[in-house]
Amino acid sequence: MEIDGKRQADDNKHLVSSKMEVLPKVESDKEVAIDEAEEYRQDEVNEDLLKLEETLCNIQITPTPCSLPERAQEVDLSQYPTSYKENSPQEKLLLAIADNFCCQYVHLYPDRKPLLLSPLNECGVQKFVSTTLRPTLLSYPELYSWEGCASFVSEFLSLEPLDPPIDPPRHLYSPTWLMQTQRGSCFDFSTLLCSLLLGAGYNAYCVSGYAVKEMCLLNQSLQECPLLVTHVKGKATEQKRQVKKYSVKPPRDLRSGFEQRQEERRQADAQAILLKKQQEAERLQEERERLPPDPLLGLRVHCWVLILSGNREVPDNFFINPLTGKSLSTTNKCFLGIESIWNHQNYWVNMQDCRFGCAEMNFDLGDAVKWEYLLYGTTGQSLLLIPDMKKQQEAEDDEEEEVDEPKVFEMPPSWVNQINISQQDMETRCPGGMKVIQYRKAKLEKFAPYLLPDGLVTRLTSYSDLDCTQPSTVKEWYQHRNDHLEERELKKTSNVTIEHFRPGRSYALKSHRYITMTPETERQMDFYSHARADGLARRVEMPFEMTETFEDRPDFMYHRHVVFGKRIKVFGPSNTEAPDQGQRPLQKVVERFNRDRSKPAGEDVAERIFLVSEDRIQVTYHREDDRIIPAWRNFIKPRDSGDSQNPHSFTPQMASTFQVDPFEKPSKNLFLYEMLVHMMKEEERVALRVKESEKEVRAILGVREQEESSIELHISIYNTARNERARCHREALERTAKEERLRQEEKELDFLAPLLAQLGDPENLTRQAALQLRNDCLADLKQRLIDKANLIQARFERETQELQQKQQWYQKNQLTMTKEDEDEYLAYCSDAMFRIHILKLRLSRHKDKAPQKYLALDERLRRDPRLANHLW
């Protein structure tokens, strides 16, 4: 835009002249001086105005082009079929019906917004919304349910908000276009989702209405992440204890009732104060999180999907938000009203009051008072009848004699091509392979399989503040990893990492909880006990302790607790041959066993404690059913227990026994000695198993560090796109086939090769030799044509002769033939006449084409580069 400086100068002159006109008159002697001063001042003003005019004329303001962003057309529209660019006669008639319907609707309801009936498609052609739906059933099992379809659509497409947000879109693109561009408005989301749901057998409809701002703009920052919502288990009803008639009465409570009531009152007051503080904190938190009021509340246009009950065993009606893929109740407050709904068969306009949203809305589309339909027909009848009622109504209609009704106009078939979803699209899902969703105090990141080198597919970051600046927990899910890692959780506050593995890993590791990968630190390992020979289910390790839990062992052991001592620092040269070097010294080992019913309780060991630092062993047996205390034995190891060559010295003071039954005979010293020797051997075995456990922990940590340093992903042999070995093999096969095809093309037969071989394959032919080749080649073709004609003639004569013989046989035996023989003769004659007719046609056609073939060969010989110079 240019500023007109000349006009501004004229205006200023006018202002100056007007001011000069209102000056008061003075004495005549002063008028001259004033006039000269005014003229001088006016000249200066004029000069300044001219300079200003020149300066302003040099200043130009170019308006910034402000145009709405247009959809980039990556797809070549010329490749689309005719149905995308033109309308069939049925579609034109449908558009005329829709225009008439829209005119009546605007005339009757001028206050309501115009209906979305026939928007433009990607080719700029008006298409009715119902014909844009293309019911499609794909071969992927996850798309057989509404959950899988909704999840795929919400993840596969990117949202383009409506502009303006209070009007329906001018364009409604086909599902095939959406599959290629991967972006669209809420109406495009609903069109694709409804097409998949209709193909899967659901009674689905697209809904055009109004919703809250957060739903229209896909703002989930105030919603809880579904991965963080924990399902609260229902509390089991406490069963009242049955009071037995003959039971011991509880002791009398001697506490003061007044003091108890005072204490309860104080606790109730404290809980009330605490509850009030919590409610106040929650109220303040809600006020901080509350968004400012939306000036367009109730006017924002949105599109979602409605599924009616009946098909696919759907019990109740519900909505699906295609932007998130979640199901919502039809009474949800986020939906503020409905203008119209449609499927692939008809279009309905809502005639109900939406003052209270969709809570009190009736979805019986057969009720013409509440839903005005566009096309009259079977789709306009009640859709809420149960199957038995439908069959009964059909039977009654069949019994009644009705007058033929005039034909009604039916919805034309969809103009959209069949929806195809490739395997790569099913795996990649999100545009670009990744998608980020912001929730309340959480951020969810989704990645396509094999997109990241570590196999990460989902990452959920939880925050402790609303601004999402202080992460508290990070959970990651993995796929296709060779180390079988499935999930990892990192708690930022305590720096604790928890890893979960799927079955099939070395050492049958199930989960690993640790702070650092350094050995002999705090950690917890869970194992798949059924996959281990020792039945180990859990190992908890502390700096000086280790606890192991077992399941389903043949020796009935279920618990082992080990207490280590501090390492003794040895000064001097290190002895690498010492097997115990680097091992922590044992101080105490506790083992517990389950009950073995094959042994008496007094002989079944329940617990044994090896006090290695004190040279003592304690054995406790299981308690008998009629006893309240168990039996036990304590042993003191002899001082020469370390010398395995000499027999151990034993004294009765080394063993102490407690027998529950006072009438039982005490154990003899020989039995106690043998038991002590057995326990000492068991202590050695236990020490060896503890060392093996420590070695296993170090081995697991070493393997984990190596796996994390070089992560490898598992690729199936059937995945030829990513499997390098399979890809190389396929490329080698393709290369071999191509080479073989080229060899076959090179070895294509040359019709002059046999004749040239008779002449010795000369490089240059003489005129005589060329003429001889031409004559021989034409003569050979002529002879072959004659032979073929003779062969056809011979077959014709043979068939004719056989038919004559059969007719003669029929004349002789006509009177004695049965019905079956006569039918067989007639069938033979029919087949023979057909073959004779075919042979006659073949001979006639051969005679017609033989001269043409002869002339074509002659022309080919004349154009052959080896004979052309001698034949022209």
C-alpha cells in the first residue's frame, strides 16, 4: 500500500489557508510586515511539505500475503479413476435431492447452521457424504474389533483443526487419500473409522455436532494417561466370624471408656482437619488447572462416530472419539449437541432439543419425529428392533397382501476405491513412525517397531509438577530385542531401575531391580522358576546379605538366607590360584524347608542354620500337629573339622537335643556323630552353592552390560524387508533369474541358422548364396504349409470315414437297438459332426492365411541385414 503524500500536502495547505483566513485584522502599517512574515512562513511550509511528500513517496508498504494453508498435493490426481472426477447419473440425482432437502431445511429452520451434505472431494467435485464411506473388511485380526480400528485411525492420522472452528469443512476427502497423506480433519478421521467399522459388521454412523474445545483440538493435557490409571480391585466382603457356642471368652477390657471416647474424638477431629486441608488443596489445584472460559463454547463443530447396539453383540449405544480412539458414553458432557448423522445408506437430521447436550437424546432413527431422514426406504424404518421382533414383523408383512409400492431412490454405491492398508502401514502406524501425546503430568511417546536401534516402541514419562519440568518416573517398552527385554522403569527420585524380560532368556531371568550394575550392591532378581533346574524364583542381594526363594524343589527347600562378613585385607603378593580369592566370607546361612508328609514331623527338617563364624549348626524340625513347640538339635563343630583326612573327634558335649515327647528314647552318640558329619558335609555343599550364586550374579551383570553396549534386534526370517540375509538371498535369486532370462533371449532361434550352417556359416554372403538361401527358406515354408494342409485333410477324411461306418452300423442294427444305444449313437454323431465342422474351418482358414505367411516371410527375408544387399 502506498501513502499519497501529495494529498496530504494539499490537506496541509488547506489547513494553513483556513487558519490564515481566521486571523484578525490589524492596523495597516503592521499588515505588510505580517503578510511578508506569513508568506515567508508559508514558503518554508511548502518546502517542508514537498520534502515530506518526496520522502513519503519513496516509502512503500507491501502487504504480506495472508492466505490459508492449503493441503499439499503429494498425490497425482491424474491417476485417480473417473468416479473421483465425475458424478454418475445416480449421484447427480442424489445431489439434486440433497440440494432440495437443504433448501427446505434452511427455509424451515433459518436459525440452524447449514448441513454438511455434499462437500468437495480431493478432485474438487461435489460428493454426497454417505457415498464417501466405503465399508471395508481387511485381513488384519486387530481390525476386526472397534478397539483395534479406533486405535489404528487415531495413531495413523494427524489432526488438521477446522478453520474456522465453528463451520463444517468445505472438503471431505476420501479414505484412500487419507491413507496416502496421513492427515485430515475430524470429519476425515470419522469417515475412515466408520468405513472400517461398517466393514467389520458394526452399526456405525458419522456424527456431525458440537463438542468442547479440548476434544475438538485434541488437547489431552488435563486427562490422566490411561497407562497410569490403576484399576482398584473391589474389596472382598469380610465374612463375619462364626461365634462358637463353646469358646473361650476374651479377657475383659479394663481400659477406661471415657478415655477411649476422648481419644476417638481427638482422632476424628484430626482426620477432619486433615481431610479439610486435603479438600482445600484439591480445590486450589483444580483452580490452577482450570482453563479460561471458551468464548466459542457450544459453537465448535466436531465429528465423531456413533455405534448403535444390536450388531456384533454390542449391548449399549456409545460414541467413539476418532482423534483419541477412546469410547465414551452417549451422556458424556464433552458432546454438546448433534446436527446430523449418516452412514453408507442414508442421512438423518436431528430434530431433538440439545439444550442439555446428548444426555437425553433418543437414537431410534426410525422415529421420524426425532430424526428427519433424507431418503425414504428400508433405512428409514426403526433400527432398534431386536432380531426376533424383526423376523416376526417380516412374517406378518408376508402374510398380508399389500399393493405394490413405487420404487424408492436408493443410495448410490461409494465412489471410493477399496481401502488398502499395507503391512508397513500397520507396523509404522504413526506419521513418520513416532507420535507424542501430552497428558496431565505425563508424556507418552510412541515409536514404530524397528524405528529406533534399541527396539523402543513406547516411552511414558511421569512428572511431579503440572508444567512437566520435573520427571519422576520413566517407563519404556521394547520389542524384538535379542536380550528379551520388554519393559524398563526408572524412578528418578530413588534412581532405582526395574527391568522385565520375557521367557527364553539366559538364566531364566524374569525381572531385575537395581540401583547400579556394580556387584554386591542392593538388587532384586526374579526368575522363571519352572525353567530352572534349582527352582530359584527370587534372589534379593544386599551389600552383606543375600536371600533366595525357591519353588517346587524335590528337597522341599523354599528359603535360603546368607549373611556375609567383611573381606579381610591381605597385604602381599596376590595369589591368583586361590579359588576363594575375591569371595566374601560366610558368617551365617539359614535354610527353610516345607513339610514332607512322607516323613514323621520329628525327623522332617524345617530349618537349619549354619553359623560358620561360630562353628555351630542348629537344626529345627517341623512341629507335630498335636504339639505347640518343635524339636531341635544343636551341634558344635570340632576344632579339626578343616582336616578331612583325619576322623573328627566327637564328645557328647558337642550335641544338645530337645525332644518334644518326654517318653521317647534319647538319641545315641553314634547317631549324633553321624548326623554332625552329615551336617558338616551339607555346610560345605551350601557354601559351594552360595559361591555359585555369587558367580551367577556376576555373570548376569556382565552379560547385561555387554548387551546394553551392543543392542541387537531379532528379525524374523519371514521379514524379508529387514532380514539382511534373506534380502541378499532374494536379490541373488533375482539376479540369477535375470541372467538366465537374458541368456534365453540371446539364444533366441534364428530361422536362417540351419541354412547358414549348411553353407559353413560364412561371414559374407554372395548374391548367388543369398538367392539360394531365400529360395530354400521359402521352399521350406511352402512345404510345411502343404504338409499342415495335408494333415488337416487327412484328419477330416478319417473323421468322415468313421462317421460313415457308424451310420452303416446304425442302419444294420436299428431295429434291435435299445434306447441307451440309440442315445449313445446320437451323441457320437453330434460330436463327430462338430469335429468335422471344426476341421473344415481350420482347413479353410489355413488356406486363407498361407499366402499371407508366404509373403510375410519373403518380406522378412528382404529386410534381413544379411540378405538385403543382394535381394533389392
